[in-house]
Amino acid sequence: MTGRALLLAICVVSAVSAGAGEPVYVGAEVCGECHDSPQRDQLDRWYLSPHARAYAALALPEAAEIARISGIEENPFSSPICLGCHATASDVEAWQFDSTFHIEDGVQCERCHGPGSEYMAAEIMFDSEAAQLAGLRKPDRRACMVCHKEKGSHTAVVEVTPFNYDEALKKIAHPGFGGELREVTVRLETADDDPHVVGVMVCASCHRGESKGYVASKWRLTRHAEAYAVLGTDAARTMAFVEGVEGDPRQSDACLQCHATETGISRTRGIQCESCHGPGSKHAAQAAAGEPVAAHAVGLFPPTRATCERCHVPGIHGADFDFNSYLPQVDHSRADMTMAQAAAIEYKTPFNLTVSADGRRLFVACEASDSLMVVDTPTRTVVADIPVGNLPHGVCLSPDGKRAYVSNRGDDTVSVIDLSAMAAVDTIRVGDEPHGVVTDLAGRTLYVANAGSADVSVVDLEQRREVKRLSAGRGAWGVSRSPDGGEIYVTNNLSHFVPFRTPSRSEVTVVGTERSMISDRVMIPEANLLQGVDVAPGGEFALVTLVRTKNLVPMTRVLQGWVMTNGIGVLWRDGRFDQLLLDEPDNYFADPTDVAITPDGRLAFVTGGGVDEVAVVDLQRMRAVLESASEEDRRDLLPNHLGVTTEFVERRIPVGRNPRGLAVSPDGLFVYVAEALADAVAVIDVESRVKVATIDLGGPEEITLTRKGESIFHSAEVTYGRQFSCHSCHPDGGIDNITYDIEPDGIGFNPVDNRTLRGILDTAPFKWTGKNKTISRQCGPRLAVFFTRIDPFTLDQVVALESYIRTIPRNPNRYRVGDQLTPSQRRGKALFERTVTNSGAEIPVEGRCNSCHPAPYFTNRELATVGTASELDTHDVFDVPHLNNIYESAPYLHDGRADTLEEIWTRFNPNDEHGVTNDMTKDQLNDLIEYLKTL
Amino acid sequence: MILSSTSRRCNSLRELRFGASLACFAAVLLTVGSAASAADEAAGPVGEPYVYTHWETFYASEGGLPNDHIFAITADGDRLWVGTEDGLALYENQTWRSWREKDGLPWRVVSAIAVSEKTGDVWVGLFGGGLARFSGGRFDNFNQFNSGLVNDVVYGVAVLDDTVWVATTAGLSALDTVTGEWEIYTEKNAPMEEIWCYNVDAGDGKVYAAVWGGGILEWDVKTRRWNAHRDPDREMEIDLFRDDGLIHIITTAVSYVDRVLWAATYFGLSRYDGRHWRGYMDHDSGLASNFINFTKGRSATSSYNATDRGLAVLSDFSTDTWVSYRRDTEDAATWTAHISVGNEERRAMSTDLSLPNHFVIAVEIQGNDVWIGTGHGLARGVGAGFFEGLSTPHVEVAKEAGQ
């Protein structure tokens, strides 16, 4: 079969496998069928380029470090963010690859030129216009800069030469010189009994990943892999000429015997595994089955020095060969623990805790160590550390004390712990970002507040599965059960959507346990960040923690709580609601996080996460303050009154770093407080109101730079009066759903929606104006001028803070399961990538979604005008936001005016300036939204 | 009248059965004295259907309902939700509560109501305002601008497990309340000859959409396949072959109960048991009119039909016994109940229903009671002593025993 006929055959096969007209990726070797000849040696030129090694580079320790500091918790080989620039077609479904495509080829031809199945036929390729109509792309600077724009994560770890597009273009230039296509050398069919070479890609299908020491990738980074491709260089031609080889070294058997393992197009891969380990047709299957003895029996060789010296003859090409020094470079006999080692420093970061009915055991959910720690309270020592899911947050016990339930906000599950075995025995899928958990009185039903999906999972504990989902407020957070068991109170961290320049409105959701249905929703005006909740023993009221963010006025002053005040809410049984502050003038109580009421109903303890204190509230005096006030004062005055706090707050007890959850012992003698950034639990004596002990949870002694930054992030020390911390506006590193008026760009002008900090490192510039090129500039001296109002962070603090912020992880996208898209999502992807309208008119490049929002971050990191400026904006150019997990950061647009993704285009794109969308039908827009949610 | 009916020639199987049952029970009947209670009046002689003789009426002027123009009525246990042209109302413990736009209702015109059995959420179709979820006193609005709802002109709503189905003027929308995903069904991905979806109902893993001009579309949730039911003879003016399929493609409502689908059209009523169709028109049945706005199945053998000329109740499918409630004249003080077998009237009974207009738009069954909504008020038929089907001696004995 001639080469051209073979190529046509490949085309036919590809067309059949792709479906009519649907382009698929065919792989670099298929391109090389034509583009690997003296006139067209693009394949070899590419193979020698860093592009071709891009995927393999993810096996390097530097890659693990880059991922770690970017908040990417997955292995780089699994991360869409890493693969988005280090591979080709990482964001497509499996059916969009041909069997000839290998992701191991990194950034190959089709990354720049588009999937090749429809244009690769020679007769099409000879016609440039026809090829482009069939999908061939001619990339421009924009396409390159998607990946080559400077990334903070990379410059922090490796020495990166500033990218010069024009110079880089010269380096990768691969012009052809026309002429006839070469004849393709086809591997002769061998009889089944004869061992033959199968190629490195067969080996690589198993020999990848951490347990296999990233063998395939490590091989690719060696000179062995490029042994054939170098034969196409001028240096090789010169060397060959000197040694008496006539013609192209790539055609010379004398060269090929040491520079290639196999014939055919795959010889491009140079010296592959089988050059050292023997032809793999026999032993590959045995090895794949994990049977090394059998594999050896059928030809798997353990290479020796002699194997190497077959080609590495001393003096060959004028070079000496030192076996002992070269062996470590190619040794791949052990597992590679680089990535595991990258995460060696593991803190505990206790978040929430609960006490057993007999008071003898304390159960602590530790977010950083992904574990539930068990403490023996009499001895105040840790007795167990039970692995659970990712980012555990809340914990509760079954009424019989036999099981614990832990919410894992990082993988949307609840772990079921058998407390006799001290092990997790089951995992229950719940909603997105589960937080608080509590059972009903009978222990038959579990209620889980899902912050991400704004609902409450109702779990049947006998069946161990979710049976229904109840709509909550936004950011469902904490839960508490009424003493009679009739109700579950759920706090919601984010305000409901409100019209611009109107006060926040947050909800306490009340679930009736009899039928597990919503029985009430109490709207709390002018408050947000409702988190902790506890119900008084008599059931007459519930307390919630809250913040009153003053976003309706410009952030020009911090006196008198004009940025935010912090307090508690009192939800009375009859439906009334009061708000009281825990702040004092110039001594605020930043980040009230949790509240617990003593069994006798006398006191309430409230953690102040930003001030490292626990406030003690005398409930009787609190009631007296409320009852002595008029209805008008209770409604309008007391919620903003900084002067009455000391009338009911007895004292503030200093505790360790960043107190979060707390629990009162059943006998009412002690309060246990999770000191999140101290890896400890404080023990407060209720009677004396003093911290009497610290239970060490055994975290590392070393405080890393990132950990320091985490402390700074959660501390209100840097703000005037300790009014708020970074965490206050960015709980869990996310958003507070508030639109602010910040001073630097004019008072009353340019309102801006708060943006997430999750996974942002490589999405610079920052701010909606794009003025801040780095996180450190964002958090630097200007922050003090416009936010915190006292001394700015020191340089060391900024470095530490940036070190932490960039590691804040993004949760796994809940709408995308593996590489599979639903039919709606698939249609939406096509719309996202479309180049023509419904009527066939070409969409200008700047009007295409993926021009400004290319993968993997779905931002080109440029500024753009999209027609969204309002009359309050002094400019109409905005930083293109990234779209990763965009579903969790509503509202949208720079000023937050779009409550939902739909509204971006149904209401706020009348002139097709924010993408050409007005020709879309409603179902098309629907599909586009479904796809956007998968990013 | 009844005795005279048994002496006539029985030309149809239905009449034969009816006459036989009468003959068997005639002696029993003769031994029973006539009672003066409403229940006795409602029951009538043995072999006759239950008749609602006592009604309560509700008007906005009385301070309960927000508006007299009734579009939707939905029972939720002991609670009754009513959708009007200007607000949503709830009747519970004999007390009315209502919500208008000033109370948070996103749009004044409430065209449809469905209650989720699972969560208790009340899903409200808004005619021009999309869809609202009413839960714990909070309204959430889903419209074509802020969500995947295909169109804001909503005609019907139904809930099946975790999915809310919405019939709109531009197709069908489905919201998965767990994942938040919207699906849209139009002529592009469903066998919709028209996209004007007038009503939707669901049950047993199936969703039924009444498409005005498009027949009934049946969606199988498990297989994700559509099945279209249309009038096979495709005649718009007449029903060429009775019982060959759906009686007409201009369908206005569907009601699925006990594995039977009741379908209302502007040209008659259809019943489908999964295998056999049965069609009814006013000239050959007790239907007060072919122009049916809404249908509600009480069971596989009984349905209540809101027509432009009153409420037509098919009380017993097997005997084709009907009770139609209407004003006999424009100035009649009250409505009259007409009992018929097929289109042959057996007798008429007076009722105390005094709604001024018998253009019935909505109907709902709540236990033994029936509710009807018109353009001029709402009424409840009090079902004291209600029985299904036809009165039997057991019923008579029970009445005697005061049960």
C-alpha cells in the first residue's frame, strides 16, 4: 500500500469513527505521514521543541510545586488547568480522539491548528482555503499568549525567560518547501510468533502515574526520546558527513540502528523502551497483567551495561560514555514520591467539633488533614485520627453515640464513622460544599447544609442516601436542632439577591422535622455572613452569628463601624428577630463564626475568628437590653449600637489563632473551641470564663510561609479597630456576594462585585480594572489606604499573604464528570466555540466566546470592553474574569448586576458586545449556560 | 323516570346493564323512605350517581379571594391553593390567605399551581411572569430572563419526583430541582406540531403535555423517549371515527390517575387506559359542551370536566353515567344538576349553587368535595355522603345507619 493510499485509508477510518463532519484529533504521527520528509520536516522540528515535552514536563518536581502553590490539589497529569497548556485537546470528550492520538505528545500540531480529521487529506491540504474551511486554523499571537503569558505560579518556581512572541515564533517556525509527498515506510506484518516492536505508546498506556514512577514522561524528557529527531538537525548532518554517511542520516541504517527503535512513522520517538527491554509484542501483555516472571520468560530484558554499550561505544561521535553517571538520568525503577513529598507539611486546621453525650469524647473535624480527630477529654489527649473526605467541615453524632457524621465540603459527601471501629465505614453523596450537619432526635434522618447548592440535603440514615433536597437561602452554612427536635435551623452565609443599592437580606431557614419540609424562612435585614447557630435549651429563641456589611456607602471611613459590624441575631420563636452587636467602639469582634449556649441557658459563647477571642454573652442581660428598648429601637437602633455591647457581653476570652467552631460539654462546665490556625482546641472553664487548657492536636511545629499567610488572612489585626479581616469578605476563600463602592476610583462611582480568591494565581491581572498585576500588589500598601486604614502589611507579610492566597483551592467542578459532557453541555460547548451565527454569518474573532475566554482558565487575561458599563462607571474597560467554577460566584458582571448567568445575555447584552448571542434561541442559550457551568 | 327507563327497549349494552341493575334493586328502593337530608338528595335513588346539591361560594368581595377570575385550583391535603387573575390564595381551616405582587408574588396572574409531595414547595405558574416557587413564605421567580425557562407565559405546572415540568406558550420546560439543570422541549427535540403547551400532568414515570393544536405528548422519564397521541383521522371539524384515538388535537388539559389518562379538548373529552381510547362529545354523552377548559380525573372511571357550559362529571365510566351542573337559563337563580346516561337525561335536580356564570375554567377534587372556578367566583361542592360510581344498596343501608 502506498503512503498516499494509506493516508487516505486513515482518513476514511477517521471519518467513520468521527461521525459525519465532526472533527476529531488524529495525533502528531498522522500529521507526520506527510510532514516528515526532507522538504517537510515539521514533525522532527516539533518533536525537538519544548512543546513536544510539555506533557512530560508535568512529571518534574517543579510541576508538583507549581501545582501546590496554585491551589491545585490534583496531580498535574489530572488537572484540567495544567493540561490546558501542557497537552492538546485536554478539554474534549473521549470520542473526539482517534486511536492514533496520544496526549503524551503534549502541545502538538492540532493544539495550534485544530483537530485534523477533516483537513488532513493531502488534496485538501494542498488547497489552503479548502483546508481552512475544513477546520485548519492558522494561529496568531492571541492563540500563543493564552499559555505563554507570564504565570506567577511558574515564575515562583522556575526561571522563566520573559516570553517574546516574535523571537519564539522564529524558534518554532516550521516552513515546508513543497514537493511530492514521501513514501511512507510501513512496518511489515510479522507472523504472530515473531516478537516485534509495539512502540512506546503501548508501554506508556500502563507505565504512567506516580506508582510507576512517571516512567513514560521521564523517558520523554531524556535524549533517548529525541535520538531520531536530532538526526534532522544540521549538526547531525554534519556529523554524519564526517563519519562517512551519505545522504539524510534519517535514512541511514548506520545511524538508525542506534537512533531509532522502530521503523515507520513512530521512529520519530527515537530510542524507546524496547531498545533496552526487548520487543514488546510478547511481554507487553504479561507486564500489563502484572506478571513480571511471565513477562521475563517471553522476552522482557532487564537491561545491563552491555545493553547501553551496544550504542554508547566509547568515543562514538567524539564523546565518552560514563555508564554510572548516565544511569541515574534514565533510571525509572522506583515509584516517584515527588508529588506526595510536595505536600509533606500537613496541618490540622480544626474547624468544627462536637462532644459526646457523656462528655468524655471530643470529635474535631480537621480541614487541612482531611480527618476527624478524637480527643479523650479527661486526659485531653488525641486518641484517634480518622481519615475522612476532602476538606471536612462539620461533625455531629448519632443520638446513640455510635456513629459520627462528617461533612466534606471538598468532595460533596458525608463520611459515616463507626465510633467503635474508629473508622469511616460509608460515604453518602450530598449537595455541593456541605457544611453543617445534624441528625433528628431519633437519629433516622441527617440534615446537611450545602453552601454551594444553596439547599439542605435530607438523608435517610437507614438507607444511607439522600432522599430529598430542600431549597435554603444562599450559602447554607450552619445547622442546629431545637431542643424538642421539631425544627432544624439553618443559617445562610450569603444574602439573597437584592436590587442594586438596597440592603442585604439573609435568611434563616427553618425545617420542620416531622415531614422534613420547610416550615419557615426568617429574613434578616441588612445582615449577611450568617454562620453559627444554636437554640436555647428552652427553645424560646435561637442565636445566630452575623455581620452587617456597610456596602451601601463608600468605604471611606472605618470609624463607628462604617465598613462592617459584627454581632449576633436573636430569632424568637414567635418569628421576631433582633440584632445586637458584639463590637465595641474601636474594638470590634471580627468574623463571628460560631455560637454555643450553655445547657442552663445562662450564657452564650461566640467565637471571633478574626480577633482570636471568644465572647461571653450573658443571656439574661441580653434579654433585659432588648426588652427595655422600644420596638423602634430594637428594629433601628440596637442593630447598629456600639455602645450597649458591654451591657451583655461579660468579657472576651483570648484564645489561640483563628477560633472557629465551639461546643459546650454536656455538664456545662467547659467550652471547647477549635483554634483553627493553632492546630489545637482551647478549653474554657465556664465558671471562671478563662481558658484553662490547650489540647494539642499534633500539627507540625514548623510554620510555613503559607501558614503564616493564612494567619494573616484570617486576622483582623491589620484593620482599624480589628473590624474585619480578609476572610470577612472572602469566607472559605470565596465571595460574600456583595457589591462595594471602593474609594480609589471615585466615591459613588464604579461599584464592583466581590470576586473569588479560589484558584486565581495565574489569572492576573487583578481588580476589575486590571490595574494590579500581582496578588502582592493587590494586597500591598494600597490595600491599607482603601480598606484597612492602618499600617499596611509589611513586605514579609505581603509575601506570606500571597503565598497563602494563591494556594486557596478551587473545589472540583460538580457539573463535569470526567471528560463526559451531557448532550446539552456538548451543544453548549459547540456554541461557546462557534465561529458563525445561526444564519451562517461569520462572527468576528473578538465576538467569539473563546477569544476572550480560552481554556484552561477561560480568560485571556486582557482587558476588554463588552458594553456592560453603567452610568456609574467612569470607564468601560474591564479585566476579563476567569470562568472556572463560575457557577459558584454569582452575581455576575463587574458590578454584580446580573443575578444569574442567563441575565448576562438576556438583559445585559443588547448590542452583542459581550459575545454575539442575540441570534441564539432560548434553548441554545440554555445549552451554553449548561456548558459554562462545567468550566 | 327510572322505572320507566327499565321498561324501554335497551338498544345498547350500557342501557341493558343499567336497566338490570335497576330492576334488581327496585324492591330495595321501594322499601326505603325518602329522606330530607342533603346527602339523601345528593345520592338519589339506587343506581344513580352522587349529585352535589349543596355548594359554598366564594367571592373576592367577601374579603377572602383576591380576585374572582379563577384560573387554577390545587388541593394539597386539607389546604387548597387558588390561582386568580390577581393573586394567589390559600384556603385552610376555613380561612383565606392571599398574596399579591405587593406581598412578593412575582406576577399577578396565577395560571397554574402544583405542590411537590416531597418538599412541600408550591410551584406557581404565572401567566406572563414565568414560574415561582413558594416555600416557607418566600417566592423565588424563575423567568425566561434569569433562568432556563423557555417562556414566561406559563399555562401549566406539574411535579414528578425532583423535576418540575412547565407548560408554556413556547414549549415545555423541565427543571431538575436538585441539579438546577433546565431542559427545553420544542419542535426541535420533541414531536411537537405546535409548541403551545397548555397543560401538563405527570405520574408513574410519565409526563403528559396537552399541546394546543398538537395533541398529547407523553414523555417516558426512564427511556427519555416521546410518544405522541393525536387524532388519527386528523379531521378538525368532526370526529370521523370515534374511539380511534385522541378525539382532537386542540387539547387543553390532561389528568393522569389510576393508570388512565383523561384528555380535555375543545372538541370533546378522551379517556385512554394505555390501550383503548374512548371519546365523548356533547351530542352522545352527558358532556355539557365539547369546549372543555380543564379535566380532573378522580379515578380511572370518573372525571370532572370544566366546560364553557358548566361542570360535566362522568360519574361512572362503565355505565356512561353523567351529572352535568349548569345554569339552565341566564337568569336562573341556581344551577341545575342533570343526570344522564349517555346523552339521555334521566332527571334533573336543583342545587343551591349560585355562581353567576357557568363558564368553568378550573376544577379540583379535594376528598369528597369538588371545587370549581369560573370567571366570576369559586365554589365548593360539599360532598357529604359522597360515594363513587353509582348508588348501591350498601349505600342505602349505610345511609339508614347514618353512616
